[in-house]
Amino acid sequence: MDLNQTVVTMSFSFQEVLALLPCFLLGLGSGIASYFHNYIIHKDYDGSWRKFLGTALSSMVIAFIVFALLDMTDFSFISKLALSSAVSFLGIDKALELAQKIVTLRSSK
């Protein structure tokens, strides 16, 4: 078996990486906001940087995953960013509940 045949090369253009930058920034921002929301509202604060970074980075990863899943749809770029940041801040359960409320409000008009 030749090693050259098993190596997969990945090349990203600058425009592809630049297109994902808003998703990462919104995910990071919503993770930071979620951390401080838990601190202010729920008084869930232990003062560790580890929890802060864990919340911010996991929220960023969730936003990226949701954005990648929404990339298969025909939504606009702004809609994909808004949905991915809402899911990363609220969580999937509350985001789906909010989406159902919006759909029922739009259908009632």
C-alpha cells in the first residue's frame, strides 16, 4: 500500500475561511453572553477560567455545527448566522420552542 494514496489533502481558500469567521465570532459571543447570563440570573458562578472558556468554546462549536447543517438549506447567510447563534445561546430546546412560536405568529397573520 502506497502512503501517497491514503493521504487526503485539505485546502481552504481564504474566502471560505473568511466566510466562517462571523459564525465563529457569533458563537464565541453567545457563549460569553451565556456564561454571564448564568452568572447574573442564576448566580451559577464558580470563578474559574476553565468554566468560562469551556462555555465560550463549546458554544462556538455548537454554532459552527448548526451553521454547517443549515448550509445544506436555501436560507440566506444572515438567517443561518442568526439561527446558529440563537441555538448556541439558548440551547436546542429553547431555540426550537422559540421557532415554533414565531411560525405560529406568522401563520396567524
